[in-house]
Amino acid sequence: MELLTFLVEEKYSRISFKNAHNQDVVGELLHFKTNGDLIEFIGLKPTGIAYFPMELRPHIICSDKLQSLTFYLSR
């Protein structure tokens, strides 16, 4: 399943994260037309994804061979 489709089906509307300069970056999921658009926005092609829907701030952790990044989700 594609990440964008999954997040929209789970009723999320935004994804956010801190960039390399510790600034908040927010993306509206409805603005992404394809899963590729979302992957380009987050700047990481994940090989693994962990989903934490029950946390105070729901989030996903995406990782590739070199790094792991946390992305917060909002409804």
C-alpha cells in the first residue's frame, strides 16, 4: 500500500517534521497528487515505516539504510 493512500484513509490531513535547520515543515496531504509527491516532500525514500497512531502526537518513523526520521500526523 502506498503511504499517501494509507494516511488519507486513516483520516490524516497534515504531515510535519523538523528539517535540518530545526524548522517546522508542514505539508497538507490533499496537496499531494501521488505517493511520489509525498516521498519527495519528506526527502527520504523509506525502506521501513513504523506507525504509532495511539501516541499523544500520532506519528510515523520512516527509515532507510542511513537514517530514521519522525513525521507527525494531524487530522
